[in-house]
Amino acid sequence: QVQLVESGGGLVQTGGSLRLSCRAHGDVFSMENLAWYRKGPGKEREQVATISSAGGRKYYTNSVKGRFTIDRDNHKKFLYLQMNDLIPEDTGVYYCNLADGRLGLWGQGTQVTVSS
């Protein structure tokens, strides 16, 4: 059974950085496109970054381009999100999952709060 465990969130000031990690337990992720999602307070969940199965192709939503970097380690079954130059609009709970959204299972996420 697959499990998703996100970590690395915290409280930072505007301009700060955080590195999020996602540990995937199970065999479902190695050949899948993966993604980071976030859900801000009172907002719909949005996909902020995706990465192809081998890590060679990446996508970022416009609001995070140039500030966030997604990476993966398929051997260790880890997914990462390096977040730089954080702004209050980045505040939310961050989740990892399949990029196509079909898994139907979510971890608890990790809270990111950016103060102004």
C-alpha cells in the first residue's frame, strides 16, 4: 500500500527559503510523473510543479517560475521542492502526488507559512 509523507515546511519571512521532501512508500512512483500541490487558506488545491518519471522534464505554474525547483531521486523514492524567494502568497499546505491526479490518496501535507 502506497504512503505519502511530506516534510520540511515551516514558518519563514518573505524572501526566505524552504526545502520540502516527500517520501513515497510503495512501488507506484518510480515510473510516474510526480507533482507538488498546494492548498492555500480558502483556496482550491493547485498544482505548482511537475517532474517527469526520469526527472528530465519539469513544469512550474507561472506564480512560482524562477523561484521553485522540483527534483526527484527514484532510487531513494524521494521527491523534493526547493522554494526560494518565498512570498506570503506561497502560504499553504503542500502535498506530493501523481501529476495526473488519479491516485485518489493524499498524505497529511506539510504547512508552509510565509510572513510579511
